[in-house]
Amino acid sequence: MKQIQTNCAYCGVGCGISVSAAAQTGVAVSPSICTLKGDADHPANFGHLCQKGERLLDTLPLPHALRYPRLANAAATLSWDDATDLVAEKFASTIAQYGADSVAFYLSGQLLTEDYYVANKLAKGFWGTANVDTNSRLCMSSAVSAHIRAFGEDVVPGCYQDFELADVVVLVGANTAWTHPVLFQRILRARESHGTKLVVIDPRRTATARQADLHLAISPDSDLWLFSLLFKKLHQSSAVNPAYLEAHTDGLTNALTNLDNWLAADSDVLAYCGISQLQFDQLLALYRDHKAVLTASCMGVNQSIHGTDTTNAIINCHLLNGDIGKPGRGFFSLTGQPNAMGGREVGGLATQLANHLGFAEDERALVADFWGSDNIATHAGVSALDMFQAMADGKIKAVWIMATNPLASLPDSTLVQKALETCPFVVVSDISSDTDTARMADLLLPAQGWSEKSGTTTNCERRITRQRAFITSKGEAKADWWMVAEVAKKMGYAGFDYASAADIFREFAALSAKVKQAYPHKQLDLAKFAELSDADYDALKPQQWPLSADRNPRVYSYGEFSFTDGRARFVTPALVDTHYTAEQLLLISGRSRDQWHTRTRTGHVAQLVSHEQQPCVYAHSSTISALQLVEGQMVALTSPVGGELLLQLMADDALQANQLFMAMHWTGRETGSFSVNQLLDTRRDPVSKQPAFKGQPVTITSRNDIWQGIEWGDVSAIDRVLYRFTQVLSDSHCQHVALQQQYLPQTINGLKWQIGQVDIHCELANGRISAIRLLSPLRVAVDKDAVAKLIGQVATAQLLGKLEQLVRAGDSPLVCVCKGVTREQIITVAHSFTGKCRIEGVQQLTGCSTGCGSCRGELISILETEFSDAAAAVVTLGGAHNA
Ligand SMILES: Nc1nc2c(c(=O)[nH]1)N[C@H]1C(S)=C(S)[C@@H](COP(=O)(O)OP(=O)(O)OC[C@H]3O[C@@H](n4cnc5c(=O)[nH]c(N)nc54)[C@H](O)[C@@H]3O)O[C@H]1N2
Ligand SMILES: Nc1nc2c(c(=O)[nH]1)N[C@H]1C(S)=C(S)[C@@H](COP(=O)(O)OP(=O)(O)OC[C@H]3O[C@@H](n4cnc5c(=O)[nH]c(N)nc54)[C@H](O)[C@@H]3O)O[C@H]1N2
Ligand code: SF4
Ligand SMILES: [Mo]
């Protein structure tokens, strides 16, 4: 058995993974001879994984895997030589004819540092354009801007241990139980051992909020007001360190004056935030009276038109007391993607040149000299949304999109579609040929996926982990950096002759050393790695920077910041407008527990799709009845942006009355049109240019003329469906369809009858059931695996009775993926217990939430909803250790 240490492919926690492969050499031929578990020695997770990590091997047999370069709609594949010739020729001729700013890269926080570095170097150093932006613009850019404004550099000062050392952890706009599950488990463990207080600030009562000591169900987009008021009150209280303020900060007086100009009276602020005086006093007391308070934020903060200001407002609260880079205290921006941090470090944003540098003359000279370039970009490039607008306007004429799916993930899908249609040359590198964006590419380039490629990623807490290939690539997939380097060489540029990822990593580290020499106040410094041998790179253990001899895992601990004067800055906005009215219905979009983004990597794994099986929009049950709608029916969502999204309506009392929620995961492949982003306008933060994904005013209308259906087996086709997509089941699959009532099939080859509101169609071939279709104006609830087992069996009366029974019984969603426990099983078992014992009883008897622990919030939610006496929040955590 060969042991390979690598990292998880998903979130910014950056968990270490240990793969055992039954292979003689470094790489195995297939995932089927591999097993995987959490790496017990990795300091991010110490052996723990969440469900997405646990199931990584199951994701590898990828439907629609892209294995060879090919042109749009061409059946024949291209050789790499022809493909890279074509890219080189198109980009060169476009630049020659229209100038360097007519081309662009659109990258991703899921690329490895080495991929990112080479793409950034080619565009900014040799093409002469900084049109290199990334999906991190949609994710981290407000935090990046706030770090730069407060600290002088985009640096996360803290580390994961701070979550364990804190007396109080405040999660703002972060559903950490679902989105950074292993870090959340670390918080819960710390709470068990020393009673950490957990505060969650989120409009929804999420799985995370249910486990909090204090949940502030804040009005959407009001966090800036809340933290500005908190800052003011903390300043008036004793939670201030005058000596620190004097020695290490600037701008306090100005910041307070700015606030005085716009911040309303306390009671008005609290009314706007939708929280009570008592709740605010509790929050204030937690900050004021505890030594170690850690505030962490994620997309509820970043994806707003005030994302940067809100982040600075939070940082202000901690700066007052000198709580930056101190154990258990301060501000921590949670990174979304596995290598968003690495991308930021190489400077892969249109607003940066390279390695935390901007476009000043001296900065450009340093980088140009290092790269041996005489054509370095002179000014910032266009950020994500402007890039696609420029494509739609015909200004950007060639784009290379790598490891991201913008047609599904950028706001205003109609604009993005127009951009992709208008841009004369669209190259897409991906592992799948079947993404919404890949379907619109002129040229598709096959990228090696997570299990096949080698390099490095940097997680939330600045820890660099080696990703190691453990499976041989199928077909001709290549590393993303390799493709870029080939094109660069063909365009005649020197400096792209890399033999391996290690070569690139050394070069990046050497550049960081040069930058540190020239700008000693900058913190990013990987000089130690500039001379790393290939063997040392291969064996590199997870390393957190700063790589200083004292092994301090934090930055700015001594109050020396990255500005040339070494001081941190208080920043508050000068004047702020409110923008939502109370009457508006606001659509929030975000993540669900088991899926990853646009589902290209997780949408084909039965266990990961069972949690949310089809596109739906959630509303509070009181909203559903007030609007005279019915749970389970189809509705249409519309917004001023245009278009209409047809979805199933589901009740979720975790929302407030004026809110809707939809997962960002569903794309045009399932909805038949676009993702939730079809409805979103392009409002963005003025500083960071990050889109405000989280609150979109929408209108919801009944579409009870639309029927929903599920089909198994070889069913005769029905025309005019609004959508059709496949759901993978344990051993087979089924299809989801939706169609208008007027197009319901009138005749069928077989049996047709009705149970309640469900039409059952059963097709027969030689006496056996060849296909089943269930159709209803409401959600069709049924155990899909059980129905699948009926296909191919002799259609006896008993078997048809069984089908009826299944339809009557409905279905029960899988709550605990690790132990395979459904909602219904939980409720059945919970009846045998009372009060607080219920949750422990269910855990013991069913195993629910004793695996990775990600479903604990939902277990609590189910018990709270079903049993009035379920005081469930404080219970022991049964999280298993995978080591
Ligand atoms: N399962 C899963 N995990 C993931 C990912 C995934 O796709 N799936 N993606 C990863 C990535 S790239 C990212 S960026 C992270 C995102 O991680 P999170 O930010 O934790 O996830 P989201 O669901 O996008 O949004 C978080 C919360 O913000 C709340 N919110 C909305 N508006 C506001 C507001 O105005 N104020 C406040 N305080 N809260 C608000 C929402 O209700 C939501 O619960 O997750 C990472 N982890
Ligand atoms: N409405 C709404 N929209 C959102 C958000 C939201 O909360 N609400 N969140 C935003 C955020 S925070 C983010 S991070 C984005 C994420 O949005 P995207 O980045 O668009 O989503 P992914 O599905 O992760 O896309 C990654 C693509 O890369 C491919 N891929 C995987 N591995 C590799 C590889 O090694 N090489 C290459 N070349 N390709 C690879 C995958 O198949 C997939 O097509 O979405 C943003 N959009
Ligand atoms: S928390 Fe889960 S998704 Fe995130 S890195 Fe760890 S195992 Fe992967
Ligand atoms: Mo993200």
C-alpha cells in the first residue's frame, strides 16, 4: 500500500487527507483501489473530515469528464499542439489588433498556487494587461479590501487555534456548521471543554445559529449599523487600550466623527437591524466583559454593498483594544475556497500586480525585473463583473476561463450569457464538459482534477499544504499551469520553461523574498522556500507562514502593521444609505450542506444529493399562507433583472417573514433556465467590487398549473417539459421533470391510476414493469431507491400494491449522511425519550450526528419542531475521530 498525504478539494478549512492506494508507484490507476481518511497529523483537522471530504473518492468517476481538447460542437478532438497553437494565435492576434486590454483571464480560488502564478505572470508580465480576475472577487474581495485598508496588506492575522482559545466566538454571516464544518467542530469541542460562548449573527436560524448561545436574527444587510454602534459603545466603555491606540493605530478620531455624521440614534439603529435593546446589551457585554473575543465573518458580510465597510467596522471593534494577532482574539475572515488565499498571495486579482503589490512605478519595476518582462501591466484591470460587461460590449475579445463556472455563479446570468456569446474567442479549462459555461466555450481544454494534479494550496489560516496526485490522469488532461506555460512559450515569451510545479513554487517564493527585501513592512515572505529541492517540495509538510524562527502562528502580534509607518488604521464610511424597504421580499442565496457550488463535482453522488434533491425556494410557513400558496407547489420567482425561475416551494421557519432562501447550487442543467443568479442584479460593493449576492428583492407567484414528476426506467418521452434532470440514486437513477398541466400525457402504454393527488403511470414490457412515472401538482414524495427496485420485476398485483404503499408513505430526507439516518427515523426514535434526553437518545440509538457531526444543527431543528420540550442545544458531541 502506498500512502499519500494530500488536501481536501473543497472549503478553505484546508483539511489534510491521507489516501492509501494499492499501487506500486506513486499513483494508482483508479479510485476503486484507494481508500481515504482524515490526516491525523494535519494541523487544520487532526484527522477529522466532513461528509464532503469523506465522499471525495465517490466523486471521481465523473460523468461528462473532459479528457481531450476540443472545439465547440466538434465531435473530433484536437491535439494539445493544435489546441495551444490556436490559443496562442488568437490571443496574439487579438492583442495585436485591439491592444492588451482586449484579452482577459477569469480564474478561480480552486486553482493551485502554481496555476495562478503562471497565469498572472503571463497576462500582467507579458501580455501587458491586468485583466486577470477571479471568482474570489465574488467571495473574498471585501475582506481583502478591508484588510488592506486596516492593516496595509491582505493578511489574516489569526489562526484556527484562536477559535479554541476564545471565550466568545462571534460568527457573522457564516453558516459555519455547513460551510466550514471541521472548524465548527473544533469550536464545539472547545465549548465542551471550557464553555466558549457562541454568538451567531444571521437573518436565518441556520444549523449554526441553532447551536448558538445567542442568535441575532439581524435584518439583511444591516451588519454595518450593528458593528458601527458596537464600536461606538465599546469606545465609550472601558474596552479600550489607550497605550495600544497611541502606539499602533491611526484615524480613531476621524472614524468616530464619520460615524457621528450618519449613524442614527441607538434605538433607530437597533430597529433597522431588527434586534432588541436587550439582545444588543447582551452582545455588548460579551465583547466588553470577556478578554478573548473572536469575530469571524463570511459571505453574509462580504457579499453585500457594504461588505468592505462592515468588515472594517468589525476590525475597528477589535483594534480599540489592541486585539489583533493575539491568542483567542481579534477578527478572522473565513476563506471560502480551498486556495482563494494562495491566489490572493500570488496577486491574482485585477486590482493587484503580484505578491501583495500594486501598480506603483517602483512595484512594477521590481516585478518586471524579476520576470524579465518589458511589457508589464501599467494599471489595474477589470474586476469580474466589469470583465463580463466588457465582453458583452465587445471590448474584451478573447477570454480564458479556468476552474470556474461564471454563467452559473456571476449575478445577472442574462448579461453573462450575452458576454459569452459576444466574445469572439472563449477558452474554458475544466474537468467537465457539461457545465453551463463549458457549453458556451469555443475551445475546451481538459484539466487534471483534484486527484490527478500536484501543487500547493493555502488555507484560511495561511497554511500551505501540498496537494499530491494519487491517480493517473485519464485521456490527455493536463495541469492548468502546463497549458498556460505552453501557450506562453508559443507566443514567444521567455521564463515559462517549467519542468514541474516545484519549479513554479520556487519562483513564487523567490519573488516573495525580493518583495520583502524591497518592502520590509510587508508580511508575506516565503524566502525559505526559494531554494527548496524537488525532493523537499515532494515531502513538504503543511507549513503556516510567517515562516519565522519563533514559529508564531499569528501576524501583527506586536502591533507592527504593513503600512510604511507600521500603524493600523481605523476606517469608517463617511455616509451610508439604507436601501431595502420593509415591504420587499428578499431572496437570500447561499450554500446547502452537502453540495459544492455549481454541483459539477458533487451533483452525481447519491448520498450528497439526498439532502436537497431538486431546485427549490424556501419561505416561512406564515409567508406561504399569507401569499395563499401551498408548500410543495411550483412557483415562479421574478425580479427587476428579468427572466423567471420556476421552482418548488418549501417551508422553512428558520427564515423571517420577508425572506426567501435558495441554494446557489442549482444551475441551468437542472432548472432548464439558469441558476438563482438569473434573478440577481449587479449591485456591488463600491470599494471591493464584490457583488451583493445576499439580498435581492423578488416577486413570487403561484404556478400551480405546473406539475412535477419523477420517472424511473425506460419511460416513453413526454414533450414540452420545462425541465428534466437526472438524480443519481444508490444503485440507479431517476429523472425529475416539470411540465404544464395542459401537456400532461393523455394516453400511456400500460397502467394509469391515482393515489391522492399523485398520478401513477406504470409501463409494462412482457409482463414486467419497464418504467414508472409519478406526476402531481405538488411535490412528489416517495422513497426513490425503493421504487427503482420495482423496475424490471413482474407486474403482479402485489407489486403494484407495493408501489401504492410507497406513494402513500412519502419519503423522508436523509439527515445524517454518515450513518444513513432519515428524518422519519429520528422522529420515531425520539418519541421514546423526553426533554433533554431526546437528542442523546436519538444519537445513541440511530448514530445520527455521531459521524462528522455536520447534521447536528438539523437534528436539533427537527426535535425543536416536532417536540415542544426539546431543549436540545446543550448536549455532548459525539463526533468520531477518523484517525
Ligand atoms: N457545503 C458547502 N460548503 C462550502 C461551499 C459550498 O459550496 N458548499 N463553498 C465554500 C465557499 S467558496 C464559501 S465562500 C463559503 C461560504 O460560507 P458561508 O458564508 O458560511 O455560506 P453562505 O450560505 O453563502 O452564507 C452564509 C450566511 O449568510 C447569511 N446572510 C445573508 N445575508 C446576511 C446579512 O445581511 N447579514 C448577515 N450577518 N448574514 C447574512 C445567510 O443567511 C447564510 O446563512 O463556504 C465554503 N464552504
Ligand atoms: N447567488 C449566488 N451566487 C454566488 C454565491 C452565492 O452565495 N450566491 N457565491 C459566490 C462564491 S463565494 C463563489 S466562490 C462562486 C463559486 O462559483 P464557481 O467557481 O463558478 O463554482 P464551481 O462549481 O466551484 O466552479 C468550478 C469549476 O471548475 C471546475 N474544476 C474543478 N477542478 C478543476 C481544476 O483543477 N482545473 C480546472 N480548470 N477546472 C476545475 C469544476 O468542474 C467547475 O466547473 O460562486 C459565487 N456565486
Ligand atoms: S471542512 Fe469538509 S469540505 Fe472543508 S476542507 Fe475539511 S473535509 Fe473538506
Ligand atoms: Mo466562495
